[in-house]
Amino acid sequence: MKLAKVFDRHWDAFAGGKPYLLTTAHHRAAAAVRACRTAALGAQVYHCAPCQRQRLHYHSCHHRACPQCDKHKQHEWAQRQEGKLLDTGYYMLTFTLPEELRPVCYTHQRWFYAIMFDAVRDTLKAFDLRHKRLVADGARNDQTAGFTAVLHTWTREMLYHPHIHVVMPGLTLATDGQRIHRPGQADYLMPHRAIAKRFKILLRRKIVEHDAAEQRNDLATIKQAAWEKRWVVDVESVGNGRNVVRYLARYVHRTAVSEERILGTTADGRIRLNCQNSRTKQWRVLSLNPQEFLRRWCLHILPKGFTRVRHYGYLSAAAVDKLTQIRHILQMPQPAPQPKPPPASLPECACCKQPMRLLGTFTRHGDWLPAPADLFQLWLATLKARGARASPPQPATG
């Protein structure tokens, strides 16, 4: 079932009944999903000369909350990350936010997600792989780690569960840039309890610093039990890293629910959502009323412009020289430049299978923009390559 159909039927009633729950980001995301690949965003007009047929290609919204858009970017992101993989073992660490902190996290998403990333960064930068420990809080570390962090906010039932996945190579670079350090055991990185304890200390400290800088008192709204309980950071060995990169790619350019999981509606109008249990891998169908379905969807709309994927240490964009040096130490060839994506091909006519010519574009405002002459030449070259003998029309002018 198309997500846009759910919005067309129920969004207006939902937004009218709960305006206090919604921000500009929610309304913008909903409008994008409803308009995607419809006349509201404009279209390209293609023409087949032999058949005298025309076809409209409606524009996509390219909003990251839309399940129809940018699926190809998952593959492109995974390819780029696989090109950076090193000849070493990899680990995935999952930093989970305790339940008591989730209300303040959701209420103040922009700055709270940011300090979550900062706390994860500072925790992992303290890694001392040579001695399997974290250096003392505030002490200088003579090793540089590298890792990629991805923010993930949903469960399979679309509930709010903010956590950060980290993919980390099992090696650090010494300060002199001439040596690397690895963990003593391939399947063991470091005590996970020590990592979780440091993460808790740093996150609390950053909340206090934010309160002081902004003259707020958000720390007081968090239950004391959150700081007294044991926090959880899962650490897992993931082999050469390829599979975990492909796993995380599904979350980088993806919303909380894919349209394949929306199975339709029940007789009384409830939405049937297909869910898989993460432990048993068994599938079950969850039935939600439309208001609850949309409420859960809104939980995972990120603030405008927020970056959910971040690279740190020798994997950051500013540390290309360090990554090059590590590859030299490991005697690995430097990765080949990523090839440019091939130009978009012209659509084929459904009748004669010949490439269709782009006549022009209708913008979202209804303006008509004729196709430039270079696209006309591309169409002629495509026809010639296929041996077509159709008499081509003259290019549009004006």
C-alpha cells in the first residue's frame, strides 16, 4: 500500500486534531510524501516520433522521509563505504539511550541528537587498543581511532527508540603516524560496561554544559533513575565490515517504514503493518488505527538539515592523509576513484521500444521549459546507435 494514500485519507484529520504535536518539519515531510510523483511537483514530457505518443514522468520529492525516493543512494553509499574498508576486523557498537531520557530527547531533538553524537565521539576517541582500555577522562590519547556513526530512531513497530550505530575498524593509528595498534583478540574489542559508563558520564556532562550555555534546566526534567541504572552499549565483531556497511545503508536513506510493509487496511479501517521480531526473525502483522500510525511516523522526522551520518577520526573528510598512511602500513592499494554515475537514459516507448525525445518540463508552478538542444542531440545519437530510421522532429525552440 502506498504511504501517500494513507496521508491523503487521514493526514488532514490527524494534523487538525493534534496541531500541538506537529512542527514545520512534520508538515513539510507530509506534503512531500503526498506530492511525490504527482502533477503537484511538475513533470517531464517525452514524445515518440514514430508512434506520435507522449508520456509524462512526474518529479520526485527527494525528501528523506519519502519511501519512494533515493533508493539508489543506499547502494551508492554502501559502495563508497566499502571502498574505504581496511584489511582488519570490524566491530559494530550500538549506543542506546535509556527510556528515561527519551522524552527530553524527542522534545529537543536538534541539540540532544547533536550531544549524543558528541558523547559517542568523545567516548570512542579515548580507545586505547594496545591496553584494551579507555584512557582517563580528559587525558590525552596517543592513538587515533576511526569510525562512522549513524543515528537510528525507530523500532520495527515504528516506536521511538533513539540509538546510534557505530562501525569501527579494529585498529588505531599511533601519534607518530608510523605504527598501528590492534586488539589482542579478533572477536573482542573492549569491555562494553566501561564504554557504557563513559558514555553516560559524558552525555550527562554535555547536558549540564548545554543548560549552562542556554540558561536552561533540562537536566532537572530527567528522572534520577536514568543516572543510577546501568546503561547498555552493545559491542559485536562483524568480520570484514562489508555486511554491516550494507546493513546500515538501509537506514541512511530510508524512513521508518517501507511501503512493502504496509499491507493495506482492515474492514474497520485500521492499517496493517508487517513487523519482524529482531530476536526470533518471525513476522507478525500489527494493526494500528490511522491516527496512531501517523503519530508513530511523525516520531522519526528529523529536524531540517540534521546530519544523521557522521565520520570521525581517520575516517573523517579532514583526515585523508591519516587514512592513506594506514593503508600504506597495511600494504593496501589506494582505492580507485569512484566512477561517475552514468547519465540518465532516455525512456523507451511502450509501443515501438524506441527512445523517446524530451520535449520539455512542466515546473511545479505550471511553467513550461523547452528541452535544450543538447538533449535533442543525445536523442539523435541514441536513435543512430540503435539503427532506427524514424524521421526525427525538429528541436523545440524559444
